[in-house]
Amino acid sequence: MNRSISFSRALDRLGRICIAALFVNALPGKIGNFSGTASFIASKGIPEPLASALLIGAIVVLIVGSALLVFGNNTILGASLLLIFLVPTTLIFHTNPLDLPHLFPNLAVIGALILAITRSTGGSVPSFRSLRARRR
């Protein structure tokens, strides 16, 4: 393997770690203050039992998505899971004009996740054509 490819892969991994760190950093607060976080979700008009279920789902998505993104097993799936978490979170919690300081960083992370999906080098989801070719 030549040096430029090795360096490129190292930078790719570092970038994915940096993106995932943002989501991993959010986990202790969500897990450690589960009832407070569920109440905050409910304060946005989501019924309490559903708020708790959504929070459990968010925790699972954050763990699985971050792990897939970092380890490169399936970068596209990992980044997609994190997008599934981040887009609705941004739309529900950060569209108030007073929340603009939180909106723009989220938009930047959404862009980074889209780049991770479109430029993935590690463990991408097989395309329809590659699946058809395997059957032959």
C-alpha cells in the first residue's frame, strides 16, 4: 500500500472518529438523566410514553450508528442512522430563532454525515447491481 493511500485512510478514520465523538458525547446525559431528557422531549408536544420510547430508540441509534461509523464496518449505514437521529432532532428542537446557535452546528454535522455517506471507503451498503451480479 502506498503512503498517500495509507495517509488518506488514516485521515478518513480520524474524520469519522471526530464526527462520532459528538454523538457519543451526548450519550451520558441521555442515559444518566433519562427521565429529565424524556420530560424535555415531552415538553415539545410528544406524549410521555412515546417520548421515552423515542429516547430509547435514540440511544440505540447513537450507539450503533457511532460504532459503525468509527469502525468502518458499514460507514454508510452508520452515518445514515446518525442522520435519522439528527435531522428530526434538529427540526423539533432547534428551529426556534433563539436556537440558531444550535441549528447551524447541527447543519454542519448533517453535511459531514452526508459526505461520509457519499465518499465512504469502508463497508458500504451493496448496490442493487452488485447484488444482481452475485446471483448470476
